[in-house]
Amino acid sequence: MKRVLFGGIGVVVLLAAIVLVRTLNFTPDAPSTAEPVNFDIDRDTVARHMSEAIKFETVSKQKPSRPNPEPFEGFIGWLESAYPEAHEKMTRTLLDYTILLEWKGSDPTAQPVLLTGHYDVVPVIPGTESLWKQPPYSGNIVDGYVWGRGALDDKGGVVAIMEAATLLLKQGFTPKQTVYLSFGHDEEVSGLDGAGAVASHLRENGVQLAWSLDEGSFVLEGLIPGIDKPVASINVAEKGYVTLQLIAKAAGGHSSVPPGRTAVGELAQAIVDLQNAPLPGGLDGVSGEMYDTLGRHMSFSQRMAFANQWLFGGMIDATITRIPAGNAMMRTTIAPTMLSGSIKENVLPIRAVATVNFRIHPRDTVASVIEHVRTAIDNDTIEIKQLGGNEASKVADTGSASYAALEMTARQVFSDVIVTPGLTVAATDSRHYSTVADNAYRFNPMLVKPEDMATFHGTNERISVDNLVRATSFYAQLLINVNGR
Ligand SMILES: [Zn+2]
């Protein structure tokens, strides 16, 4: 008995020692030294350009209605007059209203790269105009901010890329590799005619990009639980998308004599069964890399958990799952969004339909999601109908020279920052660009805080002039850092 007891204590002590040693070794890598950037950027000019860009109401409405061409043509003309150096040096191709600029590199054998953003914006929700502290298309510059729809998503990125190119051109810089700049006009409604057309155009011209950099995540401050430092999330993949209709059928008839089984009842059960069967999560792939980086910066107890996933994996999974943003990062999500049944209160429906939107983690596919749904609802009488969809993107390499350059540049511009790979949970133009790029990265070099989050597609969107200057520095320094690599 004694021997068993001592044996048991011995095992516990050994396990505790393993947990402790692993925790103590689970620390951030020492950051390589990063020379801070020091460009001579005229804040007033950058702010004025941003303000002018916002004034064009380049609104993307749901298809099939074509956009009102006037503001788009206006924006294209404005870009040319605001950035004459770039337009003189680069070759411009217009694909519908999307602008593609080609900045020829000095070395034709070097693989080209792409910096990109979009200049279309989502509409201001009718009736909310009066809630804006500055009118949404005013571009007013107040207290160090430029106000208006599209400031953060994503005209700020477009302006900063053009400012950076102009800055380098004025310094006489010529890139070794050809640099493409593209500015989409329909990102908010699929990007097919814009980014999709740019990708086709490049493919037809035999161009395969070394990398592309598009909007995606930001430098997040105060947004990741347990982490005080700002986090530059360089997103290396983007989730896929599929919408399924679950269709239950029944005989119908008068509601005064309902049968035991109704279409609505069957459908409701199917939705409950589906929600009770989440797709597998787990800290593998992109999610794993991200938490491996972030976990090292957390408190002792959190580090202990992340460093010992062999022991605490289930607990971590359950904890992250409870946070919607964490859950979305870790697995394919299930979102029932629309329901329909009978047309009248006293008529039993012959058809009840639920529409469910899924955002697909890179480890899953459209086919595997449909299979999961079929198994989860386990009801042959319910038809599953697919409405469009696309697979998750491929995952860009975090061991590449371009990722290293992005990481270094982020450190140079944002100094004490944690750089981590991340996953874009919504859809962006990069799903098109990634088809012609060895590696597609998604990152806006701007600092955002919790109070900024509601302004994306919401009310009181604005960008600080500090952020415009940081982003301009970032793009310029990035092109210097990757030059010839
Ligand atoms: Zn956007």
C-alpha cells in the first residue's frame, strides 16, 4: 500500500515538474533588433489627401445594381492628380473601376509583389447620419482624426500605399522587383470584377507574385484578453464561406388538425441538433501558431496551460470556444440566419426553410461541412441545398523571407509590438489575389483600439493622422526591406 502511495506521489511530482519546466521555457523569442524608421512625412499633406479621398461616395451596394459611376470615376481622376509622381512613373491599367499600377523593377528576374487595398465603402445605414459626430462623407479633420466612411476600411490603406510610393519615388528609389499596386472598387460586394479581374489579368500576363499584402487585421491594442502589449496580427489565411438551406417538407393542411410531425418541428430539431454539434476545433495550423505566439506573453497560469497542451488542451479548447471571436478563430462556425415557413398563421407549411451560413476554417472544406451537417441532423427527410460558397484560402508561409520582412517592418514602425500570424474570419479581396501569389498576407499597419471596432461598417468611422503616418512609413520601409529579396 505504502509503495503504491509513494509511487502515486512520485508520478504527481514528476508531472508537476514537467508542467513547471515547460511553463518556464514557454517565453517569447528575444526580438531581433529593429532600427526605428525615420521618414520625413508631411502630416498635413497626408491628412488632406485622406480627407479628399473620403469625399467621393464610392459606395458598393448589393448586386446586381451597378454602382453609380460618378464617384468612382471621380476617385480615379483624383488619385491621378493627388499622386502625379506615381502616375508618371507607373503604368496604369483600369479593370472596370479597379486601378492597377505597375512599378517596373530594375531586375526582370525578380518575382513581383503586390500592395493592395480597396476604395469602395459600405453604405451609411439610413437614419444613422445624425449619429455621426462629423458627417460621414465630410472628410473633416478634427482633433488629429480624419472622419468619414471608409477611413479605416479601407481608403486609409489606399492613401498610405500611394503616399509611401510617392515618398520613395521622390527619394529616387527604384525597386528591384516589379511592384504592383491595386485598388479595388467592389471588395464589399465580392471583389469579382475588381480583384478577381486583376488576378486574371496578372495570370494572363504570366505573373506569379512572390507575395501580396492586403487589408486583414491590424495592430490590436487592448483587444486580446490577457495581453497588454499591442499585437500586430499578420493574417496568413482567410476562412471559406458556404451557405446551406435546410428544407423540411410536409403534407400541409389546416392548422386545426395538425399531424404529429410538422415541417417546422422537424426543421427546428435539425437546427438544434446542428448547433449542438460544432465542428472540431483545436489549436492546430494557423490557430495553433497564433496561440503559440500569444500564449508566451500571457500570465503565468495561462502560459502554463498553453505550454502544456498535452494536459490542458481540452480546457483551453473549451475556454476559447466560449468567446465568439476565439471560437471563430479556431473552427468552422455555424450561423443560422434566416427562417421561413407558412404564409399564414392557420396554414401548415408544406415547406420550412432555414438558411445557415458557415465560415470555413482552413482545415475543413465545403464538402466536409456538408457531410458534417448531414451527420449532425441525421434526418433523411430534410434536404440540404448549397447556395454558392468558396473554400478557405491556402495558408501563407510564416517561415518565408517576406513574412520575416513584414515582421521586421512592424517592429520598426510599432517598436514594442508582438507580431503573430492570424486568420481572417471574414472574406476579403485576398481570396482572389492569393490565386496568383505564392504567399498572400492580410494586415493593415494601423493601431486600433476597442473603441474603433464598432466603427468598421458602423457609425463614426475615422482614422488618426498618426495611423496614416505609421501606415505610410510601414509600406515605404517594407519595400526597402524586401528590395531584391
Ligand atoms: Zn475592407
